[in-house]
Amino acid sequence: MSANNDPEKAAAAAADDTAPTYQAPANNGVSQQAAPAMNDINTGQQPQSMQSSSNKENFPRESNDTAVGDAPGKSTDVEKKGMEATGSAQPEKFPPLKEIPVEQLYDHDHFDLSKMEATQLFCLLETSTDGLTSEEAQARIDKFGYNRLEHKEQNPILQFLGFMWNPLSWVMEAAAIVAIAVSNGGGRPPDWPDFVGIVILLLANSIIGFLEERQAGNAVKALMDALAPEAKVKRDGQWKSVDASELVPGDIISIKLGDVIPADGRLVRAHGEVSIDQAALTGESLPVTKEAGDEIFSGSTMKQGEAEGIVIGTGSNTFFGRAARLVGEAGEDIGHLQSILAKIGNFCLVSIGTFVVIEILVMYAAYRYAYRRGIDNILVLLIGGIPIAMPTVLSVTLAIGAKQLAEHKAIVTRITAIEEMAAVTILCSDKTGTLTLNKLIVDVPTIKSYAGYDATEILRFSIYASRVENQDAIDASIVGSLPRDKYGNPRDDIEELEFKPFNPVIKRTEITYRLKSDGKVYRATKGMSHFILDLCTRDKTEEQIQQMETDVEEFARRGLRSLAVAVDEVPSGQVDGEGVGFRLVGLLPIYDPPRSDTQETIERAMALGVQVKMITGDQLAIAKETGRRLGMGDNMYLSTTLKDGPPPGSGYSNVDELVLGADGFAGVYPEHKYEIVERLQHLGHMTAMTGDGVNDAPALSKANVGVAVADASDAARSAADIVLTEPGLSVIVEAFIQSRQIFQRARNYSMYTCAVTIRVVVGFAIMVFAFQFDFPPFMVLILAMLNDGTIMTISKDRVKPSPHPDQWNLFEIFSYAIVYGLYLAASTIAFFAVIYKTTFFNRKFGLQNFSDPNDPVLHSIIYLQVSTISQGLIFITRSRSWFFMERPSILLMCAFVVAQLVATFIAVYANWGFTDIRGCGWNWAGVAWVWNFVWFSPLDWIKFGMQRIFEPRQPGLRKKPSKTRRRSSIISTDTSARYYSTRTQSIRNLERPRLSKQQSRSLAQQLSLRARGRKEAAAAPSTASQPAVPT
């Protein structure tokens, strides 16, 4: 629960002199008689907490202030404008704003805009309380830029060329050069068909990848733009709503309750008491009181009051803009996915290079091949072995995955973070707003009564003593505690005579009212328990004092805030009349309740093998109570243990064990978040961290996956990898599931493409060595084109997420690829040997025999056999059980059928003069299909055998090094067994987290019983319908 909602802490904050305030220079050139112009709220006096230190100059209160000292001939137009804004003496002369470099303007050695006098500030920024004109604003946008953090926009041309500028593409480009330049020999012209085919293949892959990536990027950009806030600004003398990105220094803005301040500025005018929450910026957990002249920061939130301000900093020149820029200047390491792709590419390149070298030695040294004939066989290995579509397929897979995550309210700002999120083992989550509702409520069933009043009457008194408008979180929770449909509006029963808002000195609110039913005057007050107790004089006994102290301690132990309520009667009936004495009537417990789905979501996260740690700035007792309510454990510690070490009796020998074993930490500041992430990463965990403020940016940037929660500041969004557009932990867990599905697609393709590389280079090389078989390079191009067209659809394939965090096990992938590749290569070699070396098909089916290993018809037969069984392998790699048990997507199935129909018709009917191929007829096509079916059938058994070898090595959560078992962080054996005993059912539950009819009925019955219990605990209808009367 946010500390902002605690009346005790709010009071302390109001009295805190550490809040950012404006300190005017000693000789500010402003008459001391002008000081009351900036006095606070309705009293005309400065708050007590500010009187000792405030020395602010005269900021204007009304826009029609008259100019002072406006002597013709002595002031420039710029100076006049500044004086008209402030009504002050002649200001210091400044050069025109357009001549001041931006860097110099924000250099405190030249201009300190946060401490400059009002006259000087308005003069320097060439503005007035009437704001800027549209033309002036546009000119300043050209000078200062838009009010947003800079995002590096990738050049579309460079982005497109990037798909053709990688090691795999280099090899294909080298093959194209070989086809056009090196192949010219033996009395034959350059190999134009192969050259054109390679270029088309390169362009097709690049265009598809570019378009999909741009489309996904545009979709994400549109969602990010939709999050852009608006601001109310005075332009051309009129208040207008504009996009916050269009604000410029010198603008006059209006800020109301609940508004996020869109730019750094100074308050020009405050209407009522102004309280601003700066937690997202400075790390302060409590709102601070502001008045005219004080600096305000972009990204903070107006919690109370209304104000107008002058913009002094926008974009990267704001408080959080500078912080975000520092984070960005740290640079980016090579992403985890890029390093994985590089290793997969190297595996393919080494395989191809090895067999190319061997083949050259065999062809030219042993067989004395002609130059051109050898080049053609080298092209077969280069074109067929290079997984040219791999960068495109994986980019498209991630791009489409980013769009899918955006549909689930998670916007991906770094696309490779999807792959890293699939590997996350620990999620460090905020409590307020993520695990809880960030909305205070009164725990009505546990209200304590001390004077015979029931809960409803105590709530009525507290509602009387709450604000009607401009409510803070405490008042809103109390006013909403009595349903209007049952109890009506309690304030309709009274006539408000005087209301005293929360006072940071006496730490309470108070109302004097007349009860309409009897015409008598009463007072009601609510506030900090001990202050209310000291106020009470009527019917106060030692037993009552001890009972309330016990109740307060019990509430604190359970993580509940305490708010005491007292009433008084004024016999004289006068507003300022003396009462008979306040009587303590009750104690209200207030807390931030967990979200309704949080407990179930945490269980789902545990089922996924992700440990959830609570990281909160709240008190330890509140953190523990929330942990107990959510079922995530209460093994939590204060952040001071990170420095002081594990407390005695904790069972941990060092801080690392403590961080790994704890369920969470309380009293956390941003620097603690960074340290927690760093320690978990040092222990070998992939870590995700949630955050919302500028001070969270280092931790978000440090985490493997930084998650900016809903309503996070721009700086947090800039540092994060994923931005949530909806509050709650369920969005993050859903992102885990989606990312694991995306990872599975990438893994399946990687295994498949490595296997195809092995089958091509090994199969065709051995056929050259054994039979001097020369396969036409152009037909390998056709294989690659049809194969790439089919495999592109894997980016939208239907897959099941892994029940454990996914990690790249390249040894496993390469092992599978080698076994599959060698098996498929053996199927082709055996098929060719039976056709060429035996008369089996002639004797059994009356088909022709071949005496020449390079007969064009034989080329067609081998082409069809290689094409069909190679593409069939994708159905093996994409499934963990029998291939027919895990239904592929319709798109993948259709692409496979179309590709193989095309391949079959080419093999049956092709008679192309530019390449050595001639149609084989339907009989041989049928033989090739039957042969492949026979060889395809054992592939599932091979897969199961490989799984038996590698399944025990599947990655899981690291075991805790401590010998002492804790009940907290590491998922227990019982929990693992419960979720993994039936993997298929567990995955189905993960994909469709819906309640069964029986569960729904049971839940409805529970809710009904709870509602019935509340009704029984509530006051009787006769009492509820009557106003609360103090006795």
C-alpha cells in the first residue's frame, strides 16, 4: 500500500523541510511587502513548516497584474513582457532566448531556472501569465525539440539492408558471386539462373522480414503513442488541451487533482493546499506540500489542490530526462539472442566449410573433376546448407510475438527481450498496484468499538469528518465504505458548519455540524490514533486506553493502518462553542487489499517455475500480511539486511543466500532494487524487475527483463524492455506464457534448420564421394525457396508453452540436429543406392533402371525425395509427443501441402533446358512418397530416445545453497510434483486459465457466504437508516 495513503506519514511529510522548495537570492530585488502574494491556501499565511525557511519572491496571483516600472525607453520588449507577468521592478537584462544555446540555458553556472526570481525567469523565457502564442510555441519546438525522451529511430533502408548483412547472408552473396563470376568455365556461360535465384531468395527473405518487423514496430509505436498524455496549456491567451509532447519552456500550464505533471516547471499560482507525489522521481514515499515559487517535476502527480505553473524544462532537459539519458549512455551489450544466433550460424558455417573443403579435395584430387563441374557441386553445399532464412524467420517470429504480447497489454520496447523473458526464473514485483489494488479500503468486519456504537455508526462519524471534494486516499476509502444503495449519503443527514482539513501538526481532520433530525450541534474528528486518544476527555478510562493500544499494535502486526474516531457535543449550538469533551468511539483498520486474481496468478507463476518476490517500500508488517494473504509466504526482511547481513536465527549464512531465499523485502529504495537484481543475476538467475519511477530506471536497465508497470513514468518506460498498459501481476504472467510460446517456435525452427544443413552437406557430399552424383544447383535453390516459404509460417504456429523456464541448450539442439540430419541423409543415400545400384524397382514395379548417376530423370526423383522428407521434419521438431498429437496451425499445414504439391509437379513434369532435370512421371513420384513415409515413421521414436537422454538435463530453478529448508522462495518438491505430475493438463490450464463449472459454482457459494456474513455483521436496517447521534 502506498505510503501516500497513510495519514500519519502524510502529516510527517507536510512538516518535512526536505521537500524541494524555492530559495530566492538574498538580494532578490522584490519588496518584502509583496510576500503575502504567495501565501498558502485560504488563510493568507504561510504554513508553519515553511515559515522558517521560505524567502520566495512575488509570483503573480492573477493574470491581470499591472506592470510596475514600465518606463518607456528604458526597457526592451522582452523585459516589458517579463515585468508585465510579475508586476515587479525592472529585471536583469538577458540576451534574446533564441540566441542562448540550449546547453547553456540548462547549465546552472549560467542560469539556474529552479532558483531564479520570478521577474528574471519570465523575462529570460520571454513569456507572461497569458502564455505563448502558437507561433512562439512552434519556434521553441524547433529549438528545444518535442517534450519527450529521444528514441533512436532506425533508418528503414538500413533496417532492410540489415537482413542482407550478416554472416549467413554473406555466404549466400558469395555463392551468387561464384555463380556469376567463378562458374564461367569449361566452355559454358556464367550460371545466370543460379545467380538470379540466389538474389531472389535473398530479397524475398529480406522483404518479408523487413515488412513484418516494421508492421510490428508500427503496432507497438501506435500503442505507445496512445499512452501519451495531454496537457492543459494557455496558448494565444486561451486555455487549450494539447499533446504533452508539444509543451515548450515558457508555457503556462494548468494542473488539477490526479494530473501527471507533463514537464518540469515552477508553480505560478496555487489554488488551495497543493500536495504532489514525487515518488516516481525522487524516491520520496510521501507527497510533499508545494506553494507558489516551488519547483515541480515532470512525472510527479498532483495529489491535492489545483495550480498553474510555468514550464522551465522539457524532454531530455527534465529531471527524469537527464536520468534516462544517463541510463541510455551506459550502452547496450550484444543481446542474448544475437549471441545464440551467432553460435547457430557458426555451427552451420563450420559444417558447410568442413564438407566443402573435403569435397574439393575429393573432386579435384581424387576424381579429377572438371573445373565447372566441381564448382556446381560446391554451390549445392553452399546454397542448400546455409539457413539463409534463419535471421528472417526468427525476426518475424519475435515481431509477431511482440504484436501478440501487445494484444495482452504488454508492449515490447526491445524485441529480443521476448526470448529473455521466456528464461526468467525470478520476478521481483512491486506490491502497490501490482500485487494489490493501490486503493485503500476499510476492513469493516474488524472495526473496533469503544463506546457501544456499531460499525455503521462509527463509519458515519468518520464520513462526516472526511472531505466531500478533493478527497485524498484515506477520505475516499472511508466515504466509499458504506454502500450508497443501502445507506444513502450519510452527509444528507447533517448540515456542515465548519470543516478543518487534515492538519500536519495535530494530525487529524475535524467537522462541526448540525444534525438535521434534532437540530443539535456536534463535532466529529478522525486521525492518528494517539493524537485522537490524547484529545478525548470524556469517559476515558485506563482500561480503554490499554485496549486501544492493544488494538493498534494488533492492527500494525497484521499490516493494517489505524485511524481513530471521536465525537463531541456542543450544547451552545455555536460553531466556535465549547464542547462537553471528545469521546473515543472506534478504531478503523485500513489497508490496500490484494487484487482478486493475484493469488491465483502467483500460483500460475509457480507452476511456470517462476518465483515471485515482493519488493516494496512499505513497512515490513504490511509486506508480511500481504504475503500471507496471497499465499506467497511471509519470509520477508527489511532492506537494511542487504547491508547488515542476515539477522540471527534466519538460517542464512550470507546475504546472497538471504536474497535467494527470502519471499521479499520491505522498506526498499531504488538502490536496493538494483542490488537485489545484481545479486540474483550473480547467482545464475534470469531476473525480471517491475518499476514505475525514474529512480527505478537503473534496476530496470540492470534486470534481464525490465517491466514498467501501468502508469509508469516516461523514464521508466524508456529504461524498461516491456511496458504494461494494464495493472496487475496477471499481465506479467500472461507475458511469460506468450514469451515461452514464442521461444518454442524459435527453438523448433533452430533445431529444424540445423538438421537440414547437416542432411544437405552430408547427404550430397557422400553421394559425390560414393557415386559421383552431381545434383543441379538450381534445384537446390528451388528446395530452399519452397522450404523457406513453408517455414515462415512457423512464426504463427500453434505451440504449447514449456512448464519450466526456457533456456537455450545449444548442445541439445545441435545433438538433435546431427541425429536428424544424418538420418535424413541416410534416407536419401539409401534411396539413390537402391535406384542406381539395384534392379529392385524394375523387378517389383516395372520402373526403369539407371546406368548414369547423373541422369536428368534421377535428378528429379532425388529432388522430390529430399524436398518432402526435409519439410516433413518440421512436424517432428515442433512437437514433444507424437507428431499427430499436437495439431499444427492451419497456415503451416496449408503451406506444407502447397509446397509439396508444387515440388511434386516439378518433379513429375519439369523439362527445363537451363538445368539438368527432366520429369520422372507419377510412378516414380509415388515411389518417392512411399519411401519417405517409411523413413518418416521412425522419426518420432528417435525423438523419444533423444528426450530420454536430454530430459534430465532440462533447466530448472537453482537449488538454494542453504542447508536449512525455508518455507519461502524456492518452489517446494510438493509444489513441483503437484504441477508437473500431469504435464499435459497443467499446460492446458496455463493456456486456458478458466474455472470449471464446479469451481465457478463453489466460488459463487463462497462469495455468497461472505456477503451473507457481511450483512449479518452490518447494522440492522433500522439503525442503518438513521443518522449517527453522539451520546
